[in-house]
Amino acid sequence: MAQIEFKNVSVDIPVYNAGGRSFKKSLMKIATGGQLDANDNGCVIVRALDNISFSLKNGDRVGLVGHNGAGKSTLLRVLSRVYTPTSGTALIQGKISSLIDIGLGIDPEFTGRENVYFRGRLLGLTKAEISKNIDELIEFSGLGNFFDMPLRTYSSGMHLRLAFAVSTILHPDILLMDEWLSVGDAGFVDKAEKRLKKLVDATNILVIATHSRDLILNTCNRAIWLEHGKIRMDGNPVDVADACFGPLQGNS
């Protein structure tokens, strides 16, 4: 069972060495909608999330929408336990997998096989779990003999195929994504789409940040619109998409 419950969560991010940059601070204040403050030492504080509350349960497919800088990435980082709330409480129950940065832990000097074990351990997998899936991963990635070659010999498409394959070994309770992944060359896209859809269907809770109306409408049963770190709207995907992106022609 998976569960997420945020109660009055705020996240303040300090910006050091900002003193004296009055013009830049003024521009930052405009860009963040005035969500700036300073502590007693004069350090600039950006309030990335501002007193947000919501709860998610099994079966929820939630799309996060809003302009760049609205707080979507910060919220995903709190959910992935990279950030801790400055105030409020964030209850997160369930095994989490993040597809936000699938290249994390990939070393160009390691072979594909070595990278799979290294990246897999970063994802929380045991060596035995990785070994159990290694043959399927080799077949899926289509890397053949390159699997035991250093990553610096790979093309960019091969690099992405390896990173995607190892990042989707997990079967999490909660899956976090920053946009829908589109991976690799034309011959790999269909395989990747099917694997990603299978992963999404199997997870208990999906949270995906996106600028795509179609993705919200086709994938999600709920949408949260963030603006300047606050929840502006939380509800039905159609209603939130119309409010955030504007109504589709013919629906106004």
C-alpha cells in the first residue's frame, strides 16, 4: 500500500553570496512572484513551496502543472526525499522510484555491466536483484557485446538505452517523473514506450510534472496546478487543464 500526505509543507532554499546584488535580487523577486526573504545574516531565502497540503492514495495518477519555477521540481524532490520540508509534515509510505534523472550514477569509464550494478545500487537494488534481471536487461537494451565495453565507446542513443533499461528495473509503489520519457533511436522508442507504460500501470501512485495537456488528460485522474510555490487548483484533469492552459477550442 502506498500513501502520500502533505500538511502545510513549505520549503525554503537559501541563496548564499547574494548580498550586494540589488539589481539581480530585484529581478529574482519579480521572477519568483515576490517569494523572497532574508535571514538575520542577510542570506536571501527563496520559498520554493509555500504551505501546501494534499493527500494521495493507491490508484492516483497525478499531473503537476504550472510555469517554470512554480515549484513542480521542488515538490518532486521532496517526494523523492532529496529535500526535507522547512516546515510542515510530509508523510510518504511506499517504495519510491524516480525517473527524473536517469543518467545519475552513470560513469563513462565503466562498462555497461559495471554501470548497471552501480546505478542499480544507487536505486536501492541489491546485487542479487540486479543479477536476477541482468539477462533481461541486456536483451532489452539491445547493446549486445557493447554491454561489456566502456560507456565512452557508446553512441548517445546507446547511452540512453542503457540508462533507461536500468532505471526501469524497479517495481515501485510510487513513481516520480518529470515529463514522459522519450528514449533513444527510432527502433527503440516502441520498446521503451511499452516498458514505461507497463511500469506506470503497475505502480500504485504516479506523480508526473508536465507541460503537456494531452499527457494530463490521457494519463492522469487528478491534476495539481502550482503557482509561485502554492497550490492554485487541485482537481479533475480536464478542469485543471482548462484553467491552466486555457479551454480547448469548441469547449469554451
